[in-house]
Amino acid sequence: MKFKSVAKTLGVAAAAVGMVAVSYGTALAKYPERPIQIIIPWGAGGGTDATGRMIGTILKKYVGVPVNVVNRTGGQGVVGHSAIANAKPDGYTLGVATVEIAMMHWVGLTKLTSDGYTPIGLYNVDPAGVQVSADSPWNSAQEMIDAMKANPGKFMGSGTSQGGIWHLALAGMLQAAGVDSGAAPWVPSKGAAPGLKELVAGGVSVVTCSPTEAGPLANAGKVKILAAMSDERMGAFPDVPTLKEQGIDWALGAWRSFVGPKGMPQEAIDVLVPAFAKVVKDPDFVKFMNKRGFQIVYRDPAGLKKWYKQADKDMGGVLKAVGLVK
Amino acid sequence: MRFNDAITGMVLLLFGAAVTIHSQLSFPGLPGQNYGPAFFPTIIGVGLAGCGVILIIQGVLKRHEVPLVVMGEWARSPRHRTNLAIILGCLLFYILAVDFLGFVPTSLAITMLMMIRFGVRPLNALYMAAGSTLIIHTFFYKFLLVPLPWGIMQPIAW
Amino acid sequence: MDVIATAFGLVFEPYVLGVILFSALFGLFVGSIPGLTATMATALLVPVTFFMDPVPALAAIVTAVAMAIFAGDIPGALLRIPGTPASAAYVDESYTLTQKGLAERALGTSLVCASIGGLFGTIVLVTSAPTLADFALNFSSYEYFWLACLGLTCAAIISTEAPVQGLVSLLIGLFISTIGLGIVGGYPRFTFGSIELMGGVSFIPAMIGMFAVTEVLRYTVTLSHPPVISQKAIGNLFAGLWPTLKKYKLNLLRGSVIGTAIGALPGAGADIAAWIAYAVSKKTSKEPEKFGTGHVEGLVDAGAANNAGLGGAWVPAIVFGIPGDSITAIVIGVLYMKGMNPGPTVFLNDPELIYAVFITFFVANIALIPLGFLAIRSARQVLRVPRRALMPIILMFCVVGSFAINNTVFGVSIMLVLGIIAYVMEENRIPVAPAILGIVLGPMLEDNFLTSMIKSGGSIVGFFDRPISAVLGIATILVWMIPLVIMIRRKRRGPKLV
């Protein structure tokens, strides 16, 4: 008896919800008419996740529909980057493509390149830095490189996985200084934080992650930032010299761009590109990026296309030099 | 479904050997390292094969007590056999169809089918399948923002 | 002191308390339905907690599990079917009591002992974890490698009757953990060109498959009909309880200590704690002949032990990231997702969150008494919920939960495949718990090994160079010897027995 009445109540509820649903169904309207989804190829809590979520929040203001952010993690970004490229190109699934898109096809992880996307805009570049422990004898990048040259294999670097962006930063810097990139072996780590932990504990000699990631430890006096691998000094670290100032012609950074799958309708592009250009200038977005120490660098779709091409060439060069190209 | 240890062991032996051979042949080494991506899978493969051998020996020793395969009682009951096939079939159907049909129709169909197979009366099954589908959908889609696919219901999405 | 005040603030807010109440009711419901385990309760909760802040998420799990482990005693006493495996040890005892018309004595004792045992385990957790963590701050990849080894070894050997089957399960779990693109190697393994598999086998769908889908499959192929519930009224739960507890206060303490210790051992959880506590109780009792005839003494020991084990299992989970049982294996996954990397630094980075979790342990175990009382009162209605309608709904929850973590149907495929594998494993007496520990600890084992090797330039000596590392290494090797020693002793004794 009781069982039956529960079943009936559920049934009535179902019918009611169904009716409401039908009454909501309206004729097709202009883009966008339903929620947009942003795919983040990296885990919750990281930098890409934080910036992607912020874009979602602010983009909502300019497109007038809810924007949901989902993480598709794993496979060092391959899974999420592929998910964006393989999504239905209807303008309702977008994503954040990071520097790894210019790297992973070189090492044979996937055939996907930036050609698989409709570019919407570049929004951030974070240069790599040279971080050593506070009690390290080195006080400049050149001193460190000389020591590595004199004792190949003795000093190790860490900060990301084997063949990850910060690994290339170290290898490329050595290369540019005329030292064999194998002179400082790489100790793979799950990310910058565990790498910095090893650095402080004395397990490795240098971590070439972004200075932003090392900021708190530098402020606490545990870590010295010797150089930034950028063309100009970083706004958040005006006292840190660039490698170029120290006579080493090498710059490398991680970057993030906002994209959709290839073949999106022009109607959607015409809405998204100007909306995204407004997001990047939005005071809330600027405040957030500055607070977290992320550098805003904007490029429109045409500029982003050029950016992709250059990055692809640069990354291919370093990866070949390090011997990771398949 | 219980197998004699000898059969389980044989399966593990073959699987372990396959893992070992695949790891050894196709995984590259780390530059300048003796231990690379192949190292752990090889240990695991050898371990599984070793356990397989032990189980084969145990199974052969007990071959007079334990038959090669003991099917569960359900295997003799056509109704239960069909039920098992239907459950697995429902999940497979969900995996293949949900993106096209959408969550609501797929879930409604398989929940109702399973309930009827388990002995709920069809009308009650319809009520409960509809109710639970909508509750799950509302909870995950609306509150937890999980993008459950709409499929064919996209035009009337709510 | 500031941290603790903040922690109190985090717990005692309406939203978190609401979550605690809801998950308590959920835990009691799942626990009191035979065939739905405490681990399954956790598995079904995780997709929901995924979207919460860390404190309510962890509070939900802590509460649901504590409630479910106790609630498992209810169908044990009324139907002679343990609601969760943790109640299996003394189900005959409590059912015999019910048949004698003493259902209230059985359930009242279980309830109060569960609460006291749970509080004891919590106190041990609260006092030992921060100290241990302080010590563990000096650990490097060498020590973590040995800890992972030790944990996996215990999981395979101690927690099962047949070490070979335990080892098989462990190796299957380790194999699953190698699938995908590794951090150290940077090379995709066993993906066979699948992009989805490059991300590896996601832990949550795997666990939902292994613990929840298997139960649905088992229900599907079980022929027996639900047994009849005893219709006798349940009397005053707390009548005559005080003298019983006073008489067996040493048992209560002993059960709690055994439970906490067993819980803290990797791989052995509340169910094994209850079996061992019951056996010890019988062995040392003044009236062992009364055991099995409706005697409360064993209930006191084992009822306290299984709830004490829950707190114990959190000690290695929080301090080293090594799960004490299959539930904390899931908890570790949740901690990682919340950005609270389990390990000694969690006490430095997020102390207020950890203390908030400790507080919820106390809240849950105290709330157990009134809520458990209600659960016993409404047990008849809960046990009458038709399983034929419940199982399909549970399966849909599994499906959506597996989807929700990565928003991909691939998660549902993982759930299905691992559900079938786990079902076949259990049918063949291969336990599932070591496999789940293998999945969690596999990357820890491999990464720490390879990192250590790179740091030491390929020399094994590094693993025994540091004093703590050496001690842990020797301990691991000694544990490996246990099955050999047992075998040799059996062989020696064999002829004498014949």
C-alpha cells in the first residue's frame, strides 16, 4: 500500500516536471541561446583552472547565458585538449588551450595541433624563471650554468614531468648558453609545488618553474629567483633580471589561450571574439590576474594564429635538441 | 561462476606474460637511466605470471575435489541469466546511446526495464523510473552543474 | 588555539551541519540494507562531495561511514544478515539474542559500544596524527617508497586468508594504475591509441564499479527471497545497559584498542577488526562456552572495534597518504581532488581543515546515539523497502556518479568493465580491497622509486642510506618473510598433527 502511494507521488511529480519542461521549449533564437561549457584540460586548483573559471564567470556577463566550467584532466593535457578539438563545433563547447598544444604532437603523444581549433584569443603568458634554494652558492644564472658545465650530471633540476614545459625551459637555457642540455638531469615531479619542496629539502639544485609559483617561498626567504626567461622584466618581479640581460639569449614561457573546436559557425565567432576581448579588459579579470601574479597578454584570433605558429616552431626546436622528438 | 584455480592461474599467466612482453618490447627507456616506463609493468607482469603458476599447481593438486568450472545457481535459471544479460546490456546501451538520445530518455528506459525484470509491476515501474530519473537529473544537472547530455531533447531542454 | 577555533567555525555552520545530518541518514539507510556496504555508501557519496568545499565533503564521508558501520548491526540482529561486512563477525550472536526476545539488548549494546569505540578511535587519531606528521616531515622519496611498499604488502598478506589471492588482487590494482601517461616516464602505457585512456583509469568510476556495481550484479544473480523480519516489538534500548557496560568495561577498552590498531594497518579495515576483536574476546573470556548462544560479551568487543577502526584508518591516510582501508583509499582520492595533498604538510598547509575533520569525527560519533536510536525504531520500514526497485535506481546513481567526475561517458565504461572484473574476482575468492589500494598506491610507489633512482644515479644503496629509510626497508622485508615463515611452520607441524 505504502509502496504504491510512494510510486504514485513520484509519478505525479514526474508528470508535473515534464509539463513545465515542454512549456519552456521555445523556438530557435540567436546564438547563444543555452549554456556554454568551457573545458579546462588541467586539474581543479591549478593556474589554468583558476583563470578558466574566472573567464567563465566574466564571459557570462557579456554573452548573457550561463557558462559552466568543467575539468577534463589526465594524460598531461592530451585528454582535455583532444576533448575540446573533438567537441561539436556549435559554439557551445569552448576550452582553454595551453602551451602543451605546441609540444605534445612533437613527442608523438597525439596528432592534434593548434590547427584543430578555432582561435578566440590569447590571454596570458607566464615566463619561466630560475629558482634556487636560499642557501645555494649561486647568485646569477651564469654562475649556475658555469657550475653545471664544469660538473655535468651533478646538479639536477625539477618542477614538472619529463618533457614538460619547465623541463624544456632548463634544457633550452643550457642549450642557448652553449652547454649540453644533459648536463643537468631532470627529476620529474607532479608539478611546481612538489619540485619546490624537493628544492628546499636539498633534493635538487634548481627549479625552472614560473617565478609566480615560487613567489610565496621567495617571500619566505627559502628560495632565490635568479632570472626570468622573458624579453622584459616581469611586472610582479621588477628586481629579477632577465636571462637576456645576463647575456643568455633565451626566453620561454607558458601561455594560455581561449579556443573553440575547428569549424565553428561564423555567427558564434562574431559573438565570442568581441566578448572575449572585453573579458580580458574587464576590471575584475585584471584585478584577479594581478592578484594571482598571472601576466595578461592579449592577442586577437589573427595574432593568436601567428603566435601558435611561432610557438610550434620554437618548441619543436628545443624538443629536438633535448632528444625528445619522436 | 567459479573456476578451478588452474584456469584462473592460466589466465593470469597468459596476461602477465603479455604485459611483460608488451612492456619490454615497446616502452622506451628514460634517457640516461636504467629504469624507465617498462620497469614497473615488467615487475607486475612477472608477478602475475608467477601467481598464475602457483595457482595452476594448486589447482592441479586439487583437480579431484574442485571441478574446472562451477557455475552459480543462477546459470541454471533462465530468468536470472536473462536478468544478468539485461543489466549488462542496459549499461552498454547507456554508454552507446546517451549522447544521442540524451540522459532523460535513456535513463527512463533502462531503469524501467530493469525494474520490470526484477518484478516491479509495469505501471509502478514507470512512475518510479520517471520520478528517479527526474530527481537524479535535477540534482546533478541543476545543483551540481554536471552537463548530462540532452540528446534528442535539446529543443525542449530546461 | 586559533586554528581550532577556526575549525569549530567551519564545522558549526548551518550548511555543514545540514550535510552531516543528511549524510548520517544516508549512511544509516545504506548500512541497514543488506548488500549495501559502508564502502558503497562512500562510493555513492563521492560524486556529490566532489562539488562541495573540503570540510562539508569530508564531514559527509566521515559521518556516513560511522553511521553505516553501526547500522549494519540492525539487519544482523533482526534478519541474521549483516548489513555491512563489518557486522558479520557477531551476526549469529545478536540474532540469537533477538530470538530470545532480547533484540533491545543486542542493538542497545551495539549502539553504545559503536559510539564509544568510535570516540576512542577519534581520540587516538587526534592525538597521534599531528605528532607523527611532524616526524614524517623529514621523509623523502626513499621513505615514501618504503611506506608504499609496506602498505601494499600488509594489504596483500595480512588482510586475506590466502596470500596468493591477495597478491593477485594487488598486482591487478597496480597494473590498472600503470595505464595512461605516467609522470616520470612521460610515455603512454597500455593505452593502445585511446586518448581517453591516456588520462588513466579514473579512480572514482573504478571504485564505483568495484564496490557498487558488483553488489547490483550479485543481487541480480541471487536466487533467494528476502527473509521474514521478526515481528517482535523492540523494547527499551537502554534498559539494563549500564550494568552490562560496567561489567564489560575492560572488553570495551580492549575492543577499541584492537579496532584502532587494526584499522591503522593498511589494508585491514573495520570488518577484520571486528573478527579479531570477537575472537580475542572469546579466547580470553571467563565463560567462552556462552559465546554463540546470545551472549553480549563478544558484542561489546567487536561492536566497539569496528567503529574504532574507522578513526584508526585515517591515521596513515592523513599522515602518509597511505590508506588504512578501502574507505580511506577513497578519502585520499577526495583529498587530492580538493587540493589537500595528504601527507605531513597537510598539517602545515591546511591545519584548520584537518582539525575540522577531527571535530566532525566527534560530532558524528556523538550523534550516532540519537540517530542510531531512530534508525532502530524505523528499522522495520527501511528493511521493507523493495530491493527490486532500489537496485535499478542505485545503478543509475552509479552511472551518473561515474560520468560526473570527468563529464565523459568513458567513466561509465570504466565502471562497467571494473565492475565485471571485480565480480569475477570475488566469485573466485580474490579479494577486491587490495586491488583498490594498488590503484591508489601504484603511482606513489612507482614515482618515488624512479625519482629516488634518478636522484641516486641508479644506485640501490640510497634506499638504505638514511636511518628511517633503512628501518622501513628492513621492516618491509621482514613482513615479506611472514608467509614463508608460516609455510615452513605448517610443514614442520604437519606430520605431528597427522
